[in-house]
Amino acid sequence: RRRRRRRRRRRRRRRRGRRRGRVAAKQQPAPTTHSNPQVTKEYQQRVTAILKNLEVMQAEVNAQVSVIEAEADRTSLQITNAAVAEGYMLQQAAKTNATALVAKTLGLDGPEVVQYLKLKAMKSHPSARTVIGLHDPFGTDGSGGN
């Protein structure tokens, strides 16, 4: 519509100039964006819209990267935890097998194995304040007599 109006105005001006006997002045080139504030505003709006779209796309990409990183962290933790748990299970199985072998070799029964494990635990955590009360396997009452 604006273009049509401009064309009509130009035509009218030319006709008026011819009627009066004057030669119509040459048309000047189309105004640049600097001289036409409306065109400048339109370009600024387009640039702003493009920049906003770019920000939206960057935010979407950043969100996708965050999701991928979170999934990678989750998978990494799952694998690490599964490996630690499996290692712990293997370690406990080896200790169980070793204890069973010691008990079989020494001919210990259930309560003796428990006492052996208690002694072993106390030995692995020495302390100057630790006092242990044990049943005397030799049956001495501590009086020094027979």
C-alpha cells in the first residue's frame, strides 16, 4: 500500500510539472536506511528477532548438552558402583574361603572359629587401652597351682 501511494504521488508531481510547462526533475535514488527511520526500525526489529532466535537455539543446544552430560555422569557412577560392589563381593568371598581353609586345616569347630576371628580382629586393631577377656583354653584358674 505504501509503495502504491508513493508511486501515485510521484506520478502526480510529474504530471503537474508537465502541465505547467516545466520538465520534471529526475528522481533521486531511493532513500537509504539512514534517511528513512521506518525502514531502519524494520531492519533493527529483524536483527533483534534473529538474535533472539539465535539465543533460543543456543539455549536448546545447551540444554541438550546438559542432559547428555547428566546421562554420562549417571552411567559412569553406575559402572563405578557396580565394579566396587563386585570387588567387595570377591574380597569377602576370598576371606570366607581363606577362613574356611584355616578352620579345616586346624580342625576348629564353630565357636573356635568365632574366637579365632575375634582374636584376629583385635590383633589387626592394636591399642594400648584395649583389654580383652578370653576363656583360658588350658583350664588354668590363674592361681598357679595344679
